[in-house]
Amino acid sequence: MSEQEAPNVGARVLEMRTQRGLSLRALAELCELSPNTISLIERGATSPSVSTLQRLASALGVHINAFFIDPSEKAQLILTRAGERTRSGSASVMLESLGYGLEGQACDPFVVTLKPGANSGRQLMAHQGSEMILMLAGQLDIEVSGVRYLLHPGDCLLFRGEQPHRWRNPNSKPAEFLMMMQATAERDESVEQHLHP
């Protein structure tokens, strides 16, 4: 059994960047961020948004959860206590991992909390694998392939991630949902790209 500890995301970004022989500037160009932003993240001076983490993961060729786990661990069971979830986010979006690192894991579960008015940005996203959203509280307005769906607590939406999609919280109250993403062999950028505040 593995109980997950809070990760040092910045240290893991630095480790992955140096392992690949990338300078700050080279990584910045790959993920379209400023070298200063990456430096602040690596030093722990700022907490990256979920969108920024996705850009870094894509540029480094890893899954987003690589920032949250010890790569040497191959667990058979993972217990993630309610108050000990690894978190990443911004002022308007919070992403909490419900567990990652299980040997042969086929899906990545997260609890996502959106502040009122939070949205995924102007650009539509698409990624490999399946995505499932189960509403826990509040409402979510999600557009998939040009069709909009308003989800309420208990509603579940399952769709192929290749379909262009985006979301927003249309309410004056926070929205919370369970999101399950299919883990793909390509370790694509499927999690964070649609969590841009």
C-alpha cells in the first residue's frame, strides 16, 4: 500500500529537464512559457497552474501525473486519504489526484473544483483516450463537438477525447466533479490542457 505525500513539483520539473539535457530557454520554447516562469516553478517560488503543468508535461514527453509520483514506485494498491490528495491548480481551478502509480493503471482519477465563472479558455481541446465526468456539486456547462450539455449533480458524461471540447462553470457557486481520463501508452497531454483557467 502507498500513501501519497505532497510532491515537490518544481524539483521534478528540474530533474526531468536536466535528464533531457534541456536549458531553461529550450524547455521554455518547447512549451511556450517564459524561462522566468519555469525558473520560478523549479525553485518552488510559484505554484504552476494545471494548464502550465500540462504544457510542461507535453514538452518533457511525460504524463501529467509524472510530476506527482515517485517513478521508482510500482504499487499494487494506493490509498489516498481525503485530506492528503496531491493538488495543483490556479486561482479558479483546483485539480486533486485520487491516486496514480498503480502498476498497469488504465485510468487517471481526479476531483476537479471550479470557482464561479471558471472556464477552460477560448481554445477547444482534444486528446487521445476516453474521458468521463461525473458531477458531484454545482453545474458544468460542457461543449463537445459543438453540442453543449449542462450537467447537474449525479449526471455523467462519457466521450472520446478526440472530440473538440471545452467547459465552464456557469453558476455563482463552485462546481465539483470526478474526472476520469484514460491512461494512454503515448502518455499524451490529456489531463491539463482543458483545465486552463
